[in-house]
Amino acid sequence: MKEFELIRQRLAHLSRHDGALQLGDDVSTLPKSEKIQIITTDTLVEGVHFLSDDPMYTVGQKLVRVNVSDCLAKAARPTSAMFNLSWPSNRPETDLTNLIDGLAADLEFWNIDLIGGDTTGSQSGVTLTLTLIGDCQKSAPVRRSGAQVEDDVWITGEIGSAFLGLRRRLSGVTPNSSDPLVSAFLVPPLQPVAVSSLIADFAHASMDVSDGLIADAEHLAEQSGVSLQIELDRVPLHAAANKDLRAGLVEKVSLLTGGDDYQVLFTASPTDQELIRKAAAARDVSVTCIGSVQAGSGVKVRDSEGNPITILTSGWQHEF
Amino acid sequence: MKEFELIRQRLAHLSRHDGALQLGDDVSTLPKSEKIQIITTDTLVEGVHFLSDDPMYTVGQKLVRVNVSDCLAKAARPTSAMFNLSWPSNRPETDLTNLIDGLAADLEFWNIDLIGGDTTGSQSGVTLTLTLIGDCQKSAPVRRSGAQVEDDVWITGEIGSAFLGLRRRLSGVTPNSSDPLVSAFLVPPLQPVAVSSLIADFAHASMDVSDGLIADAEHLAEQSGVSLQIELDRVPLHAAANKDLRAGLVEKVSLLTGGDDYQVLFTASPTDQELIRKAAAARDVSVTCIGSVQAGSGVKVRDSEGNPITILTSGWQHEF
């Protein structure tokens, strides 16, 4: 267990909150905040959320980002983290230090204070949990349940790249290739933290896309008691994904149902459309209006001629 | 993944805090509290912290208790929990429902509100994380670092039973035997929640014993910059452990260095000795004074004649 003491030492500098005592006690106090605080947690499992030969540095980054994504989509800024590590003794120690370095780099990038955690052995694969606390940008997090009929449906960033990146990894592309799709799978490219204030200012309902755009849109529609109509050709794709699409290597519907994109899906009043575009540009946030909210239930996808497209599997749960 | 939706439904009734939205959104708000709040987390791994054929019901209880133990030792009352589950698809669904039932029973017993979590698959064993938030009984948690020279050293409950329970399990005793030592390994018997106010009122330094009494005493001594002297014959043992001891089946030193006991080790002023005994009795808390704090460093153990006893391995990290 000596390596775990080493890890604690390597992580201690990330702990600036007095109540965390540099991770040297059994508990931390929660940092004081004038704002309403939210809490969220996600677990990444070897062989389920990342491949065994994915670089541990990027796995550490991904662990931070899948949680940051939840905070941002709910209009909160992440502030503090708890980190739980279960590590098999038969993996090289360099893998462990790379994991910690990637985790540390991303916590610093997002200005997140590490306030506690736990390290254990594992008799099998690596299991990682991060729990994030964040400050709401207004009096409550923006929920899945607030979408209103006639709202616009918006998505940040681009869709489909992580799904194609995983396909490439599974077909043998090495993780250190310069392929931007592989990079998007390894380290989800998130919007800047200022997206949280955009969501706070305009969104009626919001959530992060992580299980696939259509599946997550279905969750939002269900919680809001509405139907979401999505125009297939308005969904923004990464240039490399577009290339695969034109080459007939993938169907667009697969990109919309693939997972791991970590963008924000939100709805807002159509009267705010221009304000949202301007506010997003001012924050370096990429947004695209991809559809509208209607009475009813479920998600309806239409092609460029307005014809409905049947989605057989809305979301995609990977177990490699 | 449908079973995970089932699990969410089974857990939803444990979520009473409005901000948790019955676990139906991506984040929960943190419950408001007038008190200083602490946060702590522990992970349990199959084959490391519990045996693969331990009953899942008791594993669920143990997950709650190893975290509650940290709260109580720091003079806090647990209030809210996040639960992360990584579950292999090849285990029977009855194991999963038993786990959830045991977790739910213990959360209800300790009056803890479930406010969030994550469920994932696993390609290997079961990994469980619980993160607890608690209310401090005074303005700050009681730390490891406050021990003062001439303080008494106290321990709650009894020591050594979980270690012997694990030994019995590993030698083939089934978990459903009525052996109290096996029970103490499966479900750590904690002090009542009122121990937190006893610690708040009297303790200068405090921590829970979980890695072995001597190893944890060393941590407390180090953080406080003092030496702890422990009188071997004053350490209280479970009756069944005493029986093993008299039969020569185990050495007392092994019991002091075994893990998994989950009692509270604390120091307090010797002038408070009688007050502590009375306050403990009024709270149904079992306490024993087992030594004193002295200048210096490290832990010194003495036998009944005052002779020093050499401890070769202070703590015991089990990997089965």
C-alpha cells in the first residue's frame, strides 16, 4: 500500500481548501459557499468506459470531464472533488503516475480543488470514481424537466466524434495517433466553463449528452412531458465525422445514437434565439439550434425533406 | 442496463431531499444545513474488502458502516449519501437486489438520505463507493492532530473480533453461521450515533480504527506530534476473542494490529475521565481508557508488568 501514500503526496498540492487538511485526515469539511451547491458523481470502469490500453493520462482527464460535463449542463461551476481509486497491483507503477498526472492536470485546468477520496487495491481492473461539488449560477440547477412547447432545441459543440473514435480504437487504431476522432473519445472536448452561465441565463431545461443525443433527448422529453423534434441535417458534426459520412463509412443516425459526446442539450424560448447566439459567441461557446419542442411525447427525427426517420436504438451502451 | 433502472426505482424512496429529485436528474443540490458539513468516502472492492461469497445484503450494510464510522469519529452525524455501483453482468440478479436491500436497510437505520450516485457495468468484480455528508456537532470536525501530552487514550467498543471473523471465513466458516466474530467481520458493530456528541464534547483528537488499532494510533500520534502509550491488558476484547486468546489460538498483539474493527480512538483530558464515563453510559456508548499521551513520537505498547512489547507490523492490509 506504500504506493497509495505516494499518490496522496502527489495529490496533496491539489488540495487548497483548509478543511481538507491536504488530504491528511479522514474527512474534509465542505467549502463554504454563498451559492446553492450541487453534487454529482460518475464512475469509469476499465473495459466498460475505457479500453485497457487507453493511456492512463487521458483516462484521468476523462474522469474529470465526464463529471464537469454534468455540472456545466446544470448551470453550475465545479469547485471541489473527491477521488476514489481502485488499482490492481499487477499494473505498472508508471500507469498509476500517469493516471494521477492526467487527473491533476485536468483538475487544475478546471480550477477544481481536491478535498478527499479513497485508494484501494483491486483484484481485477481499474475502477475510478469522481464526485464533484459545484456552485449554481442561479438559485437552482437547470433541470431536465423545464422544457416548454415551442421552445427551440439547442446542442453545443459537435456530435458523433467520440463514437467514431471508439470505433477506430476497436478496429486497431492506436491511442497516440493524431486522429481527432480518437482524441475526442479519449478526452471529451468540453465547452468552456462559461457555458454554465449561458445555460443559467437562457435554458428552460438542460442536460449533458453522454449516452447518445437521441437517448438523452428522450430523457429530457420524458421529464418535461413534451416531445422533442430534431432536424437531422441541422445536427453539427465534426469535420472528420462528416468525411466518414460522405465516404459512406457510417450513417448519420448512428452518430446521433452513439455515446460519449459530452455536449449540452438544452431548450430555450424562440424569442431568445439571437440573444443566445450572441451570448454564446461572446463566451466562445459553440451552439446550434437543431429542432423544437412540441406537445406530445418522445423524440421525432426528420430528414431535410421533413420525412420522419425511425430510430431503432436510441442510445448505445458500450461494453467492449 | 435495464436492471439499473430497476435499482434506481428501488432506491428512489430513500431520497427524501427535494433537491435530489428522487435520483431522476443528473445532479442533486446539497441539503442546506446550519452546521458545518463534512464529506467522506470509502470504496469496498470484491476480493479486497469482502469475500466473493459474503452475503450481498451484509456487504451493503458494511458499505454504509465504514463511512458512518468516519463521520462518528469526527463528531459528525451523517445526513446524505451518494452511491456508486459497478456490477458484473454474470452475477445473479438476486445478489444485486440483496445488496440494494442491505444498503437501504442500513441507510434507513442511520437516517441517511440518498441523494445521488452512478451505476455501471463491470468486466470483473463488484466495486462499491459510498460518499457521506454529515453535520458537525460543533464548529469543526475533531481531527487526528489535537492530542495533548498527558491526555488519556480511549477506545470505544471492543477490538479484534472482525480480524478473527475474517480468519474464520478464510478457514471455511460460512457467513450464515451464528459466530459473533464472523458477524463482526460482515457487519461492523458500530457505536450508537450519539458517540458523535461524546467526541464533540470531550475529544482533543479522534479517528476511527479501521486499519488496526496500532496503525491508526500511529497515524494519530504522527499528526499530533506526540507519542501514544497503550497498555496491552487494558484493550477490551470481545468475549469470543478472549476465548480464542485463552485457548492459544491467537496472540493479543495480532488482535491489536488486525483491521476492520471500526471503533473510535480518541484522546481527552485526564480531568474529564469520570465525566466521559458518565456521558458515555448515558449514551449507551462503550468506552475504555487504554493508555496515555506522552511527549515523543510513535506508539509504545506495554504488557501488564510495564515491559515494552515490540510490534513488528502495526497494521494489516488484507488482500485475500
